[in-house]
Amino acid sequence: MSDLLIKNVRVLDGQPTEILIRDGRIAGIGADLDGAGAAVEDAGGRIALPGLTEAHTHLDKSLLGYPWYHNDVGGGNLMAMIDNERQMKQRLDLDPHVQSMRHALQTASFGATLIRSHVDVDTTGGLRALEGVMETAEKLADVVEIQTVAFPQSGLMIAPGTAELLDEAMKMGADLMGGLDPCGVDHDPKGHLDTIFGLAEKHGKGIDIHLHERGELGAFSMEQILDRAEALGMKGMLTVSHAFCLGMADAGRVNPLLERLGALEASIMTTAPASSPAPLVRQMAEYGIRFGAGNDGIQDTWGPYGNGDMLERAKFVGLRSNLRSDAEMYMALDVCAGGGAEAMGMERRALKVGAPGDLVIVEGVAVAHAIVRHAPRKLVVKAGKVTARDGATLMAAP
């Protein structure tokens, strides 16, 4: 942590002022602050935003640094994409630590100070990916905080031995237990959910489960997930990622699920997809559901999209939820910043006295302009320490 005085900076859409960070927290916002002993940066009239939050990604999967990957697997078959990825990771001999360093540093260069990463645990790769990402988390602790989710990407009940590996992953220190489409992948919702909830209870950890299942099938799985979370008293410990079923048009089917999610203080993580119905910002706010966003995998065997920029993702959140006014764009930003941090179970990042000293200096006439422009970031600050400047982290990627 460092002491830092940022001059000539606009807090969101305000007038130029100063921000003082001491001992890793915002100590003052105003004119003529006493920055004695602090490093000084001039923002040149640019906008300060809270540190951004990447709440759903896969640090072990990215092909950043590799030659362009020519993908022959389309997006219509989930199991084909899963199988192809597992084979290609072996063929390319991906180093999870190197790839996660590249991915995390690129994400941090865009202003993210928090990342939640799902990490593959399967009978082919064992715990190697988790070991690599945990090494990255340790090395980048002063740049970006990384949470890990032990993720059975290749299935659980259909892959004997995976449950034991997940148990070992939790013993190693994975932050959350993961899961994946209990009907669509494992074809055994009871077995899948009993296993992951049992391991979460055993290790005293929360759950973050991928739920791609759409429509009525997804609603059924969501009910099964909620039944177990309620029975175990997992208030504030449940996250459902994607949750496409909440984008169903049938409000009579969806609203009871939203009520239960709100009562559990659950979190929903979205990528704001263009190709599927998905949870919407106002919908989550109405029911008091914590809402975060992420880029998912970026430039990997699943697809060529993404670059790790959560300001760009805020634009997609706005598009998906039909947010258009400047005031509404604040809502999109919050999903990718302070609200996303709360959805991760972390302290809200905010530009106020006493908040963590995480912020990013961006180009733009207004916050909405900065979101849609998403130009290279002038400065990224983590706990009062400058970690990136002019679009590049100070720490070089391997």
C-alpha cells in the first residue's frame, strides 16, 4: 500500500478536484488536500472511476501470447467445445501459470483490481491449472486480487474421480466450489448438486455454479440449487453464473425464483450475452440480487472474443439491459465495478472517503462517454499504488 495524491481529477462526472489515498484507503476528496509525503499524479482533468471488477472469467484457458488459434468447433454443441478444449490444452501444453499471468495482467491494465476465476479441475489435468492460477494470485497480490473457483468443466458424475479432485482443490485453498449444468452436462442433477453442496458444506465455502441451461430446464435446475442453498442456510454464499433461465419471458415462472435469490442474498454473474436471454440490471435491482459481470473466457479455444476490458463489458451490460441515459449508464458501470465487488463478497469499490484506494483514470467527457469509448486507461491504482499507466501494467507479462 502507498500514499498517493491525484490532482486535477474529476470524480465520475464532477468538477476537477483531488483524491488522497493513505494506507491503501481513500483519505480525502476535495481541494487543497494535505498530501505531505505522498506521491503525486496529475490526472489532467480526466475521470476517476472505482476499480473495476472482473467477476467471471477463466484465467487458465486464454491463448494470449500464442499464434492465432483457428477454431473448427462451432458454438452450438457445449460438450464438443468442452472436449475440444481439453484436448487442445494438452496438445499445446498450456502452462496455467504463464497463461493466467498474461490474462490477469491484461485485465488489470484495463483497470480491474478484482478478479474471480473459474479454474478447471478434471481427471485429465488434475490440479495443475489450480496450482498455476494460485501461483499467479500470489505473485499479483499487489496488482489485482484473484478469487479461485474449483470448476468441474468436463463434468462431475460423468467423470469418476472428479469429486475427489474437487475435495483436494478445496483443501489446497480454492475460494469457492464450482459446478456446471447439472442436467445438461451430467444428466444427474441430484448427484451433481448433492456432491458440490456437500463439498461446500464440508469446507465451509460458497458456491459459484455455471447454469447455461435455458428456459424450463434451467428453471428446474435453479429450483434444485435454491432448495439446497436454503436447506444449508447459505445466505450470502450462493452465486449462479450466466443464469440464462432468468431471461425467460414468463414472469410468473421467473419472479418466484428472483424472490428466493433475493432472500438468500445470492449473486448473479452475467456476461451480458448477445446470443441468449439473460438477467437484466433493473430486474436484479428490483429483487435486491447482487449482480456482477465478467468477460468469461477470452481468446481461447471457445471463441476469439474478449480482451479483459471490464469497461467494454459495461457497454455490453448497457446494451443487453437497454440502458441509454447517462444516469442508466451508471447502473451498467456499477455492475462492472462496486456492485460486482459486492457480488464477489468483497468490499464495495467506491469513490468516497474510507473506501479501498482502488481506482482507474479514464478518458472521456462523461462517464457514459468513457464507457462507450473505452480508450486505454491513463492510470490504474490498487490500494494507493500505481499498477498500470497509459494502457500497460508496470509489471511485464511473461
